Amino acid sequence: MLDIAKLSNEITQKGLTVNMLADSIGVNKSTLYRKLNKGGDKFLLWEIESIIKILGLSKEKAVEIFLT
């Protein structure tokens, strides 16, 4: 399950907002908010890969956030 607090922290540290992240990965901001509010279990693989790339997450940090 997704660690939303850690993901939110990474988004903030990169100077982004959820809206900006949604635009960057090419999804509707409402869709991204809905997926986050449901614990992230509905994220598609390409969305996760895009988030990891945009946030510049290490493999270890990505595992902490997306596979905890």
C-alpha cells in the first residue's frame, strides 16, 4: 500500500503540488486526488513509474513509498 505521507513529503520537497504532479504525469488532478485518497491501490504501473521519474526517487525511496 502507498505511504501517502512520504509521497506528499517528496512532492513538497521537490517544490511541487499534487496538481502540478498530475499535470506532469498526464492525468486529471481529480483522478490523482481520488487515487491518493483511496490509498494508492489503483495506480497504474506507468503512473508510478512517471511519479518516480518526476520526483527523482531512488529505488530505495520508491520501495519505501509504493511498497510498504
